[in-house]
Amino acid sequence: MSNEANIAEKNIIQLKDITVKFDDDVILDNLSLSIKDREFVTLLGQSGCGKTTTLRIIAGFINPQSGDVYFESNRVNDLPPHKRPVNTIFQRYALFPNYNVYDNIAFGLRVDKVPEKEIKERVDEMLRLVNLQGFEKRDISRLSGGQQQRVAIARAAIKRPKVLLLDEPLAALDLKLRKDMQNELKAMQRKLGITFVYVTHDQEEALSMSDTVVVMHEGKIQQIGTPIDIYNEPENAFVADFIGESNILDGIMREDYRVCLDGVDFKCLDKGFGKNEPVDVVIRPEDVDIVPVEKGMLTGEVTQVTFRGVHYEIIIDVENFKWMVQTTDESKVGDVVGLFIEPDAIHIMKKSKYSGKFGDYSSYSDEMDDISNPDIELGEDEE
Amino acid sequence: MKKKSLINTIVNAPYAIWATIFIIVPLVIVCYYAFTDKAGHFTFDNIKQLTEYSGVFGISLLYSAIATVITLLLAYPFAYFLSKRSENSQRMQMLLVMLPMWMNLLIRTYSWMNILEKNGIINNFLGLFGLDPVTMIGTPGAVILGMVYNYLPYMILPIYTVMSKMDNTLIEAARDLGCNGFNTWKRLILPLSIPGVVSGIAMVFVPSVSTFYISQKLGGGTIMLIGDTIERQMQVQYNYNLGAALSLVLMVLILVSMMIMSKFSDDDMEGGLVA
């Protein structure tokens, strides 16, 4: 699935020590990021994490207070948006209501004074790419969300930019269409052979489409890695909690390859920590096996069973921690069971400022709390 | 559906009655007078007589057209740059634009007389430097100034409305696709602001072309516009028939001008104030 073979070694975009403040709010805090040519990079994070701001800095709509933006090793800080070799697909498409489909797609070429004959050829090519042949004369207002999305892609891609910036392009589509468009965008990126910088808050989208995922939080990059790395080897408790479901426990590293959880020592594959160093331990719910008590490493009581289709989601109380387990075998509430965890299912992380913030499944998420709090205004956008 | 249309009828009834009494009936009366003589017999004489007034019509249309162009040139950049300011600044400046409209048109026009008169503020000021008084009252310039001054807010308002409603991401999209400032304006902002411009033109041109007060006061009795002529027929000469004929033709002229204008707006009037 990955197109690693196509990714060039050279960096196409480099951000160095970027800091952005709006009034006194620090939006981006000394952020550095390199993006390779023909890479599909996703900036992933909750709203307000600075991902859209990062994209807008690359596009040239925001000038950072400090730090440099390089494009193929040229500093482009002072280059206005219309002179940058990037094009953007905006969140709500931003199609021009005064032009029809054809004229919207042709817009960028007309500005560049490309001859009409060539424009026609290239618009036709784009319409084929996004499967909208026959829609040339259609008014923008008479297109569905999915069709507008395609026009927005064609309008941006027709300029043959080296980098396409996508700001949550699928957020407004419904689930089924979103899945289809994910595949289509990925295929398109390979066909066009250009770099995509994709912004989303949807971790599943990020994992399934990207070559590289950049997890952002509070204006900082938390982790950069392949989707598999991000999932299996999260850098800290925030990433572990944000990507997928996870059990995050306090542990103590007894010695290399030995960690103590809940007073029980477990074998693991991690080393290089200090003796008796407190650590965060992440164990994915699908990596925990439910076994008879006598075979288990930990013993607990089943308190909640939820059927999720492919699997059951089972909450098991062990002493003072509620474990989440995903399994295809059913358990009953009230059962006393054992938990078995393989050494390779245990991932050890250094303590960070996010330690202790994400515990077990006994409480609702922050977002759930925010919704019921009248003092917090929940905006869709970062700005 | 039937039920809904009954409710519609009831809701619309007050306006329908109002429109009938104050718009349609007077129009019919105007038409009646325009095509009858003093004795009430049907005639085309009034209309034929209008050829004498073609000069007045011409001057009225010319002055209002000039005034409309000037207000447009003043209002468009103002509205454009205003829409880019902070919200507080926008509110404050719009308040300043509207402020003169809280005063009566007559008072505003009298004030201009005081400013422009032979013994007015400007000439007194010039006199301090030993300069001869300049005649301003009674010149076309004074009349056009009066029109521009009085109707400028009506041009600013609709243009500002479309400008401030314009989605900023559209402008970003245009920049992103290679437009510099001028191209963004030419290819995006201008076409999107046309409905506001058309509304503004209508709201300035129509009252300008039919004004009689501004031309009477600032024209100093030497400049007769079509409005003055109608007023004189009605109020001084008591020739209702000729006055009605003049009004009718003026209405037709305005209607034709508006139809020509709306051709330019591509039949797309959303965002504008006048359909």
C-alpha cells in the first residue's frame, strides 16, 4: 500500500523553528518539520493544535513571527501566496460562485494567461481525473458536496503544483463517501506524483492514507512517523491516547526487559530506562487476552460488555484500573477472569507532561465534558 | 398546499391593500391625467407638449448620471477598504456614514447653501485672503455636489453589504491560484460585488433624476431639472395634466435605465437591496 519507493530523498518543504502567536496565544511553538518530495504527509491533531496554521504558513497566508519556511532549499517567507508553487484545497472548498464548473477549474490557468486551447485540454484532463465529465456548464450551487469537493481538487491540481495542501477536505462529507474519497485521494496522489500535505483530526483517515503522520498538540509536534510506528510505538501518553484505543498505565521499569504493573512484573521488549524508573505503559485493547483466572497474569471482574460488530469491547476492573479489552469472545458482566499479555504487546514510554492525563475508561473524554460545559465555546475551526 | 396559500393570502393582504391604494391607484390617476385635457377629454396633447421639455430631461439625466458615477467612484473603494477593517472600526465608520441621514434632507441642503452662498462660509474664508467671491450656487457643480452628498450613503450601503458578506476564503483561494491583488479584484471581487453596485446605482440615480429640492436650492433658480418642472406644473401652474405626463415619461425613462442596468448584473441580484 505504501508508495515509499516513489518518495524522493530530497526535502521539498522545510519549516524551521516556526513560532506563531495570535495576541498572546501561542499557536505554534518552535515547530520544525521536513517534508519529502512526493510524500503523503498528514498533520493530525484536535482542533486548536496548530495543524491548519501550519498548512497556512506553507501556503503563505500566515507569516510566522519567527522561523523560516524553505521550499526546495529556497527561503520563501517573503513570497506571497500567489507566487508559491503550492495549491490549496480548502475545507469548505471555497469554489467561486460567479463561475461554473469549467471556469472554476480553468481559473488558475486563466490568471496565468495560458492559451484557451491548452486550458480546454487541461480542464478536460482534470474533469476526467475527478470523474466529472459533462458537468462543465453546471453552476456551483447545483453541485452536491462530493461534486464540489472534486471541483476543488481539479481546480487546485490543474496548476500542477509540486505540493497540494488539503485542509480537512473530507470533513463535510458523509461517512461512506468519505471512505471512497480517501481511496481516491490516495490514488490521485500517486497518479499526480506530487506531495500532499493533508490536515485532519480523524486518526483513522490519517493512518489509512499517509506515508508519514505528524501528530500535533498544543502547537507542538508530538511525534512524526509512519502510521505503523505511530500506532505501535507512540512517543508519549498523548499520542498513545489520541491514536486508537489504549490502556495507559503507570509502571516502574525494574530493569531492562522487565516492567512492573499493578504490583505484577511483566516481561517486555523495551530497554534503556533507568533502574526503577517510573514510566508510562501502553497496551492496546486488542493485545490483551482474556483467560481463565489461573492462567492470567492479572485478575479482574468484567463490568461492562459492548458489542461493536467485529468484536466485543469489554471493561475489566483490576484493582484500581479499568482495562479495555477487544476480543471476539463474549464475556458476561460479573465474570471473574484473568488477563494475559504477551511481552511484545507492552510498549514503554518515558514519563511526559501528558502522564496521568489519560487513564482508563472510567471517565468520559475531555470532549464529552466540554460539550456540557457552558463556559467553553466549541468552534469547528481553529481560527 | 391549499391551506398554506390561504395563510399566504392573509399575510400578504395588508401589503396588497396598501400597494393598491398608494401605488396602483395613484399610477392610474397619473395615467388618467397624462392622457386627458383640463376638461377630461382623452388627448395626446400633453405628451406632444413634452418635446419642449426634452432639454430639461436631458440635463436631469446627465446631472444624475454624473452624480451617480461620482458617488460610485467614492463609495466603491471606501466600501471595499472598510470591509477589510476590524469589526469595531467598521461599525464606527458605518455609523459616521449613516449619521447625516438622521438629519432631514432639507436641513442638509440648507447647510450646503450656507456653505456655498455668495456670503457663505467658503467665500467668507476666501475673503480673508482678499480673494473675490466665487459663484457656486446656481452652477451645475453645486447641484451635482448636492446629489452626491445626499445620496452617497445609499451607494455605500449596498456595496458595503456585498463586500462584507464576501467569504474571505474565496479571496484566499484566488490568491492561492495565482492572483495578485489586482487580479483578485478583477476576477473575483468585482464580479461578486456587481449586485451591490447595481443596487447602489439604482438607489442614487432614481432619487437624483427626480429631485427638485436640491436643484431648487443649490441651483439658485437658474437650473431647472425635471423634478422642478413637475413641481412647478403641479404647484404653480396647476397644470396637473402636463405634470402627470412629465411624471409618466420620467418613470418610463427610469424603468428603461434600470432594465439596462440589470442586464449588466447578469440577472443575479442576490446580495443586492433592490431587485
